[in-house]
Amino acid sequence: MKLIFGGVVAVILLGLYAYSVWFAVDVVNCINTPGCMRLTGASFSSGFASTLSTVGGLVSALVIAELAITKPGEAPVARALEMTPSPATKNALKVVTGAYLLVWVALGLTAYVVGGMWYPDALRPLTDFGQAWLGLAVAAAYAYFGINEPTSV
């Protein structure tokens, strides 16, 4: 039950994060498209900005924490399964976890490219989040692969 509840909360947070990034990119695209009057910088309210930074940070923290306790080569969250999970359960876990990580990477990279590289002055919350996400992505990679001291010969 605990695993299911935690999974539902994680997916809800990912959905809020995805919606915030998608809307921010939509606003930036409209701002930078001549004649687009559908959205303005004010359309991305302070509520969206705080959701992007707070929920984006929570999702990133979840990813980093999971990757930090996962051995390289293992699927994240595999430790939560019973000792001898069925092949179908293992595959389902890999698909769901992989999809979660893929969405996190795709949205973070989108925020970085659109907000940090293409239009850095268009929507400050997107620019800030994209830059923060890049650092978090590096932290996630180090958490998963670890930093090992070289062995002496």
C-alpha cells in the first residue's frame, strides 16, 4: 500500500511539473511569435512560477534520491519489490521507472534549451529552472554512477 501511495504521489507531482514546463514553453513561444496575442508573460502567474520551482525541485530530488541508492546497472525502485519478483513485475517496473526518468530528462532539457539557450530573457522562471535543472541532472548522474577514486596500480 505504501509503495502504491508513494507512486501515485510521484506521478501527480510529475504531472504538475510537466504541465508547468509545457505552459511556460507555450508562453515563451507565443511571446516570441509575431502576432500571437493568446498568451503574455503575465499569463505565467506567480502560482505557475512557484509550482515550476517547487514541484520541479521535488521531482528532481526524488530522481536524485532514487538514483543515489540504486546500484549502477539496476533499475531504480527495484529494491521495493519482493525478493523474487515475477518477470512481468520487473518489466513493468522498468517501463514505469524508465518513463518517469525520461519525462524528467525531456522536460528539464526542454526548460534548459528553451529558457536558457533560445529565449533567456523571455520568461525568467523558465530560464532559472532550466539552469537549475542542468545542475540537478549532473547531480543525478553522479548519484547513480558515483564518484570513485582511481585505484593505484
